[in-house]
Amino acid sequence: MYKYQYQTPSRRGRSLEYHDTSLDVDCLSSMLTRKAQRLLFCMSVVAVFMLVVYIPLMIRHAHRSTTHSVCGSKADCDRRREIDRREAVRSKLMQQFDVKKFDIRENETDEIHLFTKKLWHFRRAEAERVYLYQRILTSEWTMNKRNLRRMSYELRNHSNIDAADFVISQTSSASNSTLDYYIFPKALVKTDSYYRYHMNDGLFGKLPEISPFREKLYDRCSVVGNSGILLDSQCGDDIDKSDFTFRCNIAPIAPFRKDAGSKSNLTTMNPSIFHKRFGELKTTQDMYDFLGNVTEYNGYIWLPCFAAYHLNEICLKAFHNFNISSPTAVLANPDHFVKILNFWRERNHTKLLSSGFYITHVALQMCKEVHLYGFWPFPVSVSEDKLKEQPCHYFNDEPFTRSHNMDDEFRLLFQMHQHGVLKMHVGKCGSDASKDRRKGSEEILEVPKDRTKSDALLRQEILSKT
Ligand SMILES: *[C@@H]1O[C@H](CO)[C@@H](O)[C@H](O)[C@H]1NC(C)=O
Ligand SMILES: *[C@@H]1O[C@H](CO)[C@@H](O)[C@H](O)[C@H]1NC(C)=O
Ligand SMILES: *[C@@H]1O[C@H](CO)[C@@H](O)[C@H](O)[C@H]1NC(C)=O
Ligand SMILES: *[C@@H]1O[C@H](CO)[C@@H](O)[C@H](O)[C@H]1NC(C)=O
Ligand SMILES: *[C@@H]1O[C@H](CO)[C@@H](O)[C@H](O)[C@H]1NC(C)=O
Ligand SMILES: *[C@@H]1O[C@H](CO)[C@@H](O)[C@H](O)[C@H]1NC(C)=O
Ligand SMILES: *[C@@H]1O[C@H](CO)[C@@H](O)[C@H](O)[C@H]1NC(C)=O
């Protein structure tokens, strides 16, 4: 037995020393010199190192560089990955919506007699749900003015805030007031400014004296959501029949006039869009692009600048630089949003409300008739007796954000449709409007005596007389 002591050279400044390690070199010792043994040992150490560390590393590196070369830069790879992810989500969803007509052996002369060919074969409850929703939503609808009044009253009585004050004005907030945020991202430092915005003279001076929506009551309003179901719906003319059109998140309209209409009177814009589409307004060109993009809309751009601390600065920058003559920028009133949020929280709908769902509540209090278009949280719809795949939005296929519960919101709106409070339009427009009926009621709800007679109550009265 030959004992040999050796040392490996230090690596990365950390000396790795092996002492008294036995090497069984009995059979070789007679043939090899000390030098050769040392060399052999070094070689075997290198071989082991190659095998355990270097080769796997190289393979990993090679793999990464081939995937890089397939998709190009890192940004390209990220985009590729995002597309793959969306594709995976879509195919999973499509499995949920697996639905077919009964597959009966074809015989053309028989076809006319085969009643069962009309029937659908639902393999999943989800598919059946979509089918039923659409069937119900496209059949006759009866407006129920009494229910609309009740809903409007309940909202008003709960929030004790006039719907017109969904925008901030010098009347709705004092020059020294604070506005409380309602979205709280976890990663930020929690100082006072994390929770609330302190109004200052600079901003206060730029607010309208009173809400531009005070004393306003519109006959027919449309709220246009952004669902892909609007594509090929031919709803444009229908939407343009409205006196007042609400739109969401500055969705493009000009190229989609036939399906999404062209009128717009108030368009919401989530401040996250400044990050996504306008380079966080860092340069004058970004500001120029932003202002250029919003000129597409008429009326008002509604900015929820007081949703969260981390969005506030950029959003107010946009507000202060809003120097175009039309549309006009107005700021969302976080108090009103939170009142509606709490209204539904008390009813166990706890997730953050989407802009479309929220603004529908404003419409319910400002309009005699509310029509919803493009509210459909499913990637499929039934079209001409066939199941049709559609993009998430009518203008792109980006998946819905997960911060809202679109499904729950849809369930609520669906029931409001059923109760004649509003009308949801899904599928093709045009033919179903003539079937609608309007049901009135002379009942006037008692209003609590301690509350001043505001324009909201005035609206109730006007509504009740129509
Ligand atoms: C279709 O049905 C008719 C009568 O039911 C029959 O005479 C004919 O052969 C059938 N054709 C085919 C292609 O099966
Ligand atoms: C209006 O609100 C008050 C106080 O929240 C409540 O006591 C009352 O029952 C409400 N009225 C209706 C008709 O809901
Ligand atoms: C705001 O100003 C009013 C008078 O202008 C005053 O009564 C009130 O106390 C002030 N509030 C705060 C929080 O400073
Ligand atoms: C709504 O906007 C359209 C143009 O998009 C305009 O013609 C109409 O007068 C506006 N309605 C109201 C009530 O401002
Ligand atoms: C409005 O703002 C943009 C961007 O900040 C600027 O380029 C433009 O000159 C301004 N227009 C007016 C009329 O002030
Ligand atoms: C709208 O914004 C995009 C950038 O997001 C810009 O490329 C485009 O030129 C803008 N359109 C107008 C009409 O300003
Ligand atoms: C809301 O949820 C709570 C707790 O989960 C439950 O106790 C309550 O009955 C629910 N209310 C309604 C209206 O569903």
C-alpha cells in the first residue's frame, strides 16, 4: 500500500485541502515513477471535474444559446415565452369548452328529418354555461324601470354620494383634504404617502368647480366593454344610437367602427397603460404619443390617479400636461369607487372591481336605460349554431388580468339583465332590438328624510315620472 499526500490548487480564493487521502496504487507503483503517478492523478481529478461540473454546465449553456438563437434577443425570448404561456392557457380553456353537435352519420336526403342534429352534446358544464348564457341573453328582454330605480336607489342610499361625484371637483373635495388610495402593492415602503394623497393648491386649482355630470340624466347609455365577442357583432350602429357612451381603457375604436361604434363620451384609462403603451411618459415624445392617442375620443378621459401610490405621480403628470382642447381629462374620485367597492364587498363580491363593472354603476344612476356591449369573459361564443373561438379583447388577444373576478361580475350583470335593470348585448346586433319591451311603474321609493334633496333624488323623481 502506497500512501500519498496531495493538495489541489486553491479555487476562487478558497483553499480546498485534502490531507492524508489514500490512493490504492499498488499495482502501478512498480511501473510508474512518482511524477507519472502525480500526472495520472491530476488527470483523473480533471476528468472527474469535467464529468461532474463542466460538461453539464456546457450542455446547459449550449441549450440556452440554441434557444436564444431561435428567438433572438432576451426580449424576443420573453415574448416567445409569453405567447407559449397564452397558448397553453387557451388550449386548456378550449378543452373546457369542448362541445359538439351530435355526430350522426350523414345522409343528405335524411338530414331534414334528423331533429336530433339540432341538439348539442355538452361534455363540460362550462360549455353548457356559455351556451345557456348566450341563449338567454339573445332572447326577448323586458326592461323593468321599477327594478332599475330600486338598484339606483340602493346604490345611492348605501353610498350617500351623488353618482355625479365619481369625478373629483372643487365641491366634492376640499383644498386641504386627503384622498385615500385603495390598491396597496406589497413591495413598497409604507409611509403616510403610501396610504393617501394630500390635496394641494396646484391640483385643486385645476379641478372643475362642480362635477360636469351634475344634474345630468341621459336617455340611453351604452357601456362598451372590450371583450372579443364584439368582433363581427355589427353592433356599431346600435352603440351609436346612445346619447352617452362609456368606454374602457382607451380601447381603439376607429378601425372597429362597424362592431364597436364610434361615439364616445367618457373613456376610462387605467394608469398602468402609461407603462404599457406610453413609455411611462418619460420623454416629450411619450407625452406627445399619449395625447395623440386620446384625441380619438370625445368628451372625457377618466383617470383613476388616486387608486394607488405607485401610479399616482405618472398619472397626475398626464393630467397636468393634458393641454388638448378635446377630450377633457377628469380625475376619478376614490371615495366613490370605494363606496361601490364596499357595496359589493358587503355582498361578498370581494375582488377589485373592473373599470367596466364600476362604470356600469355610474351609468345605472345617470341613465334611463343602460345597454352593455362587449361584456363576455369567455374565449368562445355561439355563432350561427356553432361554437366560435374568439380573442380575449376585440382589438388583441392579451389575457384578462387576474386582479378582477370577471366571472363573478358577469354573473351579477347577467342577473341584472334578467331583472330588466340593464340590457346586455352578446352576439350579433340588429335583429333583437325590436323585440325589447319596456315596462314602467309609478311606484316612488321613500327617501330618507335626513338627507338633502340632491340631484340624484331629482333624477329618481324624473325617472319615476317617465
Ligand atoms: C340515404 O337514405 C336513403 C333512404 O333513407 C337511401 O336510399 C340511400 O341509399 C342513403 N344514402 C346513403 C349515402 O347512405
Ligand atoms: C337606506 O340606508 C339606511 C342606512 O344605511 C338603512 O337603514 C335603510 O334601510 C336603507 N333603505 C333602503 C330602502 O334600503
Ligand atoms: C381644512 O380647511 C378648513 C377650512 O378651510 C378647516 O375647517 C379644516 O379644519 C381643514 N382641515 C384640515 C384637515 O386641515
Ligand atoms: C357624445 O359623443 C358624441 C360624439 O362621440 C356627441 O355627438 C354627443 O353629443 C355626445 N353626447 C353628450 C351627451 O355629450
Ligand atoms: C402640449 O403638450 C405637448 C407635450 O408636452 C407639447 O408638445 C405641445 O406643444 C403642447 N401644446 C400646447 C398647445 O401647449
Ligand atoms: C399612439 O401611441 C403609439 C405608441 O403607443 C404611437 O406609436 C402612435 O404614433 C400614437 N398615435 C398617435 C395618433 O399619436
Ligand atoms: C358572506 O360571507 C360570510 C363569510 O364567508 C358569510 O358569513 C355570509 O353569510 C356571506 N354573506 C352573503 C350575503 O353571502
